[in-house]
Amino acid sequence: MKAVQINFSEDLLARLDADEVVRELGRSEVVRRIAEAWLRRREERKIAEAYARGYGPDFPPIEEELAGWTEAAAPCPDE
């Protein structure tokens, strides 16, 4: 792991240090977990936004997208 320097206001640092989970796990572990969760939420948001762009209200109905394919399909062989 690489050590980094992070600046906190004294009030925020005092509140962080007062938390029982922070005292149990340590500041570094808690900050790592927070950073991981934040990055994961951002990635999930990006995926949701891309999905909304691709399948949102401006996306053509599936019937329009598949128009003409039923006529082009080969008939199924008899079973």
C-alpha cells in the first residue's frame, strides 16, 4: 500500500475518531472502505446513465427495431 496525506478539518477528524468502528478498524481502513464505496457508486451511476441513454424514452420501440425480420426469417422445419 502507498501512504497518502489527507487533510481533514479538526471537527471532522474529531467526529471520525469518536466513532466506534473507526476506533476498531482504524482511520485508514475506514477511509479506504469509503473510497471504494464511492468509486463503486460512481461506476454504478455511469452504467445506469448509459443504460438510460440506450433504452430511455428516445429509444425506438422494439417493434420498430425488429421490423422486417419476421419476413426475412426462414421457416422452421417440421418437427
